[in-house]
Amino acid sequence: MTASTVQIPGPIDPPARLLMGPGPISAYPSVLRAMSAPLVGQYDPFMTRTMTETQQLYRAVWNTANDATVLVDGTSRAGIEAAIVSLVRPGDRVLVPVFGRFGLLLAEIAERAQAEVHTIETAWGQVFTPAAIEEAIVRVRPTLLALVQGDTSTTMNQPLDEIGAICAKHGVLFYTDATASLGGNAFEADAWGLDAATAGLQKCLGGPSGSAPITLSDRAVEVIRSRRRIEAGIREEGDPDAPDFVRSNYFDLGMILDYWGPRRLNHHTEATSMLYGARECARVLLLEGRDAVIARHERAGRAMLAGVRALGLSVFGDVAHKMNNVVAVEIPEGVPGDEARAALLTDFGIEIGTSFGPLHGRVWRIGTMGYNARQDAVLTTLAALEAVLRRYRVALPVAGGVDAAADVYRAG
Amino acid sequence: MTASTVQIPGPIDPPARLLMGPGPISAYPSVLRAMSAPLVGQYDPFMTRTMTETQQLYRAVWNTANDATVLVDGTSRAGIEAAIVSLVRPGDRVLVPVFGRFGLLLAEIAERAQAEVHTIETAWGQVFTPAAIEEAIVRVRPTLLALVQGDTSTTMNQPLDEIGAICAKHGVLFYTDATASLGGNAFEADAWGLDAATAGLQKCLGGPSGSAPITLSDRAVEVIRSRRRIEAGIREEGDPDAPDFVRSNYFDLGMILDYWGPRRLNHHTEATSMLYGARECARVLLLEGRDAVIARHERAGRAMLAGVRALGLSVFGDVAHKMNNVVAVEIPEGVPGDEARAALLTDFGIEIGTSFGPLHGRVWRIGTMGYNARQDAVLTTLAALEAVLRRYRVALPVAGGVDAAADVYRAG
């Protein structure tokens, strides 16, 4: 391929899509508008003010007083890796309770960071009791507990409210990956005793993938600061240079905090458009009201659940612990799952999700998150799903799904 | 800060800025428009087609036949770290010729990756001869040569055309960081024998920071494949699990290539809006023509150089090896550099750059890149700079800078 032989396509022109999968989902229109705002320089007063504003907005989203509340420039797993490599020294013990694919991811990232990783497991579709986690903490004596809040692979929402006190009691740092849950389910960084939490924009926050909000407690910042090293090229006489520095430059939260902090020490060049988008995600959430947005997700989730059940479909997992924003629906006998999903996409422009690992081919995952946690999106999806299922001669009550979901909205 | 006490600002509304620093610079308007296109799902046929198109476009930008031509989801230094941690095993020797801050960054990143790092240095403002690099290769016998092409800290453009043959002769992998140079200066990935090259969008490519184009030769891919490990959670029976796997999950190019390749193995969730932006950056470059864009940068750089010299200002470094797209101008005696820059920004909406390390307080860096490698941007900047310098009673020929630059454009 050379410059003279490449075929140059037209401007980007995506098809109309209603994204009702486990994420990414359709962004809020105002977030898309924010993405196209003109750029400013890295140290423009407008830029630094925008960074500071964004920190304030995310403190409210996380419900925290943590000064160290910033964005990592990358997708949600960039935030996860930044948290883990900055908090964990090689050889440190990390405990990961695994209840789905993303627990395996936390273990994987900690293992690559040369931690001694211990996992406990529960069946997919279940969550852990605080007692099970405490038992493992006592046994493993980890430096860090890394626990997913909402695992989209199973749709489960691990209760976190009692875990912080357990970690504090045993002197364990408490990190959670809230990528799939933040904004659509209760989250209390301070009240729940979190030391670190990370997320992404592409789920309930209603933005594009590519920016990872993170918040860190003072205790976490202390660990990070103890490993502080300022990179050659901008290091000055007397600057710290810890021997157990973080084995990544890009994910060294010490330098990322110096960049966001009053010293504004150059590190990466902040991804300006993603910053604008992240700011807008938090802004629309707070304008509507944090509790109101969670309630909207709760209602959309309840309506979708009622709808798929009224269609006679079974729901996977412990529904009492399901995230508000996604449901795993068993694919009915005789329906080719991927073909039916493709029909929904091609004929209706509606995307629902496939699944990973043991659930692959067994369940679809249907999301109701961010901008799409709306009555019209729920009813449209159920109507289209019903039409597609009918093609495969699944016996269904006519309009049962739509009616049941509409009832939830009518009841308020 | 809680949800109830946060002050919610208005929608993002950046001030008008003409960004004439060393980057980030003002994005092409069509790139900003692309950033706000609606999202699609991660495996939507439109998404995978857009990824494939973007790979084809970047092959033409890099001038390479490398199949492994993709984006890393992060800023330009994410691309650098991905290249280094994926190509270098702990203990491997890495040679970094340092001629500015970004050489120090490559050394820093390689050091964090636990490589045995050897540097050679030349004075800031100079570049290396091929002989000096070969001498060091023979002495150090590195696995990888990591060499910046354009170092914005000094404005120098290291000639690379003879280096690939030297590396091939000695069995050394050849990596270059072309962040600051790609699109505005000659670059020939294949003809120059590069094994890996990375960039960012925020310089001559005319987009926002946050996506890092990367291209890898077959030889580089072979090294990466030999370290292949597929993460738990999506690993299947018989999948590779090399003991010397990459010590980062996010930057494991083996997994990133599997995600972009025909297997489309889930890794991160591609940053859709950044992908749209990256695609558009390459598209506008190729529509105008790769050589035409480089020529436009060459002319704008020549005009800016003539302009600042006609204002009586001295230029830092070996001008014969200056990048087309940035010039370092000595701050005249008696002019407070940061105050004058602030006046340009506040009164004229024009940003020029400060500098790092030994040049801090000594030079300004003025860029002419991407969308802003234009006659009107060059002349406007020179007119404003003259007006600001006059405030500090610098003796200047009236309109000399503008005239000299305009002459360059008139001469063609």
C-alpha cells in the first residue's frame, strides 16, 4: 500500500444505530457535540480550568472528597492497569474475587504487574458475600483487594458497601473496577471506603470509549507517592527518584497526578477532545441529578426485565444482584443466537450483545444505559426482538414484552 | 465535593485560538466534525470496516506494506510504551541516541521496562551522524535501537534514511518515534528499514491527542508473536501462553494485533471517536497528497524561518536539520519570555510554545503544522509577534517579518 495506490474513502458516515448491548452504547448527543469543540493548548488557562472543572465534576460523580480524581488517557482498561501497576509492587499479594470475565482481567493485569495473585471464585451469575471476601483476606493477607463492581459478562453487581470496612480492618487497599456500573447503579467512593476506583465513559456515563475516570484515596496517594520518580528530561535537582518506581511511564499515577496537580508537570499531552467528552458526560449526569440518573437506569432495567420475561424468555443469574443497566437473556431453544442478533442489527438498526466464556452462545446481553436508558429505547428494542423471535417460530404472547415494559413506566 | 454541592458549568465553549506552538495544534475542521459522528458497536460491520480502512490509510501515511499497522488507544507516549514493552524483554540492551527531551523519554520508558539502557548524547540543537550511531551499535550490541525522528524540544530532525541498513547489518531492531515529524517531513517506513514507528495525531497530522498510530515490520511482529499470551477470560484451549509475556496487558501489541486482525479477539473497547478522528487525519492528508502536505509544511516552515530572521531574531540549533514544522527562536535580550507569550495568547489568541530543560527561558518554539501550516497563519503570527516585541522596545524592522514570509509564498 502506498500513497498513490490507496483508495481514499469518504468522510465518516456511520449508520443509524440504537446501541442496546453491554456497551459501548449510543452517546448523549451533547457529548458528541462536545467532542467536536476546537482544541486549545496544553497549558492554556482555558485548558487547565477545564481539567480542574472536570476533576470537580467527577468528584461529584464518584461521591468523594478525594483530591486525586482525574482521567487516565485510554480506555477503561487503561484506568485499571494504571491503578494496579501504581498501587502494587512486584511480589505484593493481590486478592481478586472472580465472578466473571472482568475479575479474570484484574487478575491478569496484576499478574503481568508481577504481583502474587490469589483468586477466589464463585459461579457466573452469583456475587460474593462479605464473609467470603473477609475469609479470603484473612487467609491471603493481600496488599490490595481488586474487586469488580459490575461485571458485564454476567450482569452481576457485587455489593461493595460492607467491603471497605473489612479492608480497613485488615489494612488492605481496596480497589474496584466500576467501568460497567458507574452512573447507573449506586456508587459511594468515600462512604464505602474505596482507595481506588476506575471507570470508562462507554457504559452508563454515555460517552465514547477512550477516557478512564479514576479516583484515589489519600492512603492510595501515599503509596503512589512513596514510589515517586519524575522522568528524565523534566527531572530537577532534588526531585524524588524512588528505587521501586512504577514499571510503566504512561500509567505512573504519580506523574499523572503531578500533571493534573498545581505543579502541572508535563507528562502526556492530555487528550483534549476526550477531556471535553468526559466533562460533558459528568455534566449531563449532574444536571439531571446523580440519584435521578440512577433511578432512570433502575426503571429502564426493570422495564426491560419485565419485557423479556413477558416474552417468555429466561433471565440468567441472580436477578436480585443484577446491575440496573444490563440483563442476560437465555437464547430460546432453536434460535441461532448470532443470526438473530444480526437480523436485529440489519433490519432494525438495533444492537444487542453476545457473551463471553461459559455464556457464549447461551445468552444475549441487553443493555439499557446512559442515553439509552429511556422508555422509547426499551420499547423499541422489545418490539424488534419480538418480531425477530417470531421469525424463528418461537411461541410468544403478542406484544407481551412491550406491554409489560410500558406497564413499568406507567406505574412510575 | 458531593453531587449536591458541585457547581455545574455550562457546555464546553473554548476561546478562539490559533495554535502555533510545538503541538497540540488546531485540528483540521473536518477532523473535529468526524469526532462528533455517532457511535456504533464494537463489532458492528461498519466499525470493523472503519478499522480496516484506517489501517489502509495509515499504511499510505507511513509508506509501508506492513500488515501490522494499527492505532494504540492513548496519547503518543502510549504508542511509544507499547512499542518498547512489546519489543524489549527485561534485560535486553536498548540503545537510545539522545538529542533532546524525547530521547530521554525513550530511555526512561525502556528503563522502566527493565531493559539495560545505553545512551549516546549529542548537544541539543544537533543530530547524529550514521557513523556515530553505528559505532555505538557495534559497542553496545543492543536488541533495539530507539531513535526519535523529530524532537520538538530542540526542533531537530534526525536523518533516518541510512540507519535501517546499519541496523539490519548488525541484527538490531530499529524503532523510531515520529510523533512530532510524521506528516510534515519525509517518512519512509519500508525504504528506511524501520521495524517499528509510532506517532500521535496532535502534530502534523492535525488531530487531537489521544490516538497513537503505529506500524510494525514482519520482523517486529515475529518478536511480539514469540511473547504471545492471550488473557484469561478469553483464552481457549491451545492458545499460546509464553513465559516471557509482555509485562503490560494494555500495551501488549500481540493482543492489540489480535483485536485489529481477522480474529478480532476482544481486548480493549476501541475508542470509537478517536478512531474516527485518526481516520479523518489520514484521509485529509491523503486527499491533499502526502508529498503535497510535506511540501506545504516545508514552505510554511521556510516562511516562518524567514519571518523570524527578518525580525532580527536568532534561531536555535542546526537549521539544516530543523524539522519543517517547528522553529526555536531565541528570546531577545530584555524580553520576559513567558509574559510575551501570555500577551500573544491573551491579546491575539495566538499560542506559541515555551521550552524544556536547557532551553527553558531561552527560546520560544513556533510551530507551523497540520491545518496551521498555512500562509495566513504564518503571517498573522509574525504580525502579532512583531506587535508584542515592540511593546518591549525591541528594535525591529517595520513589517519585516511579514514581508519576508510573504516573499517566500510569492516565490512559490
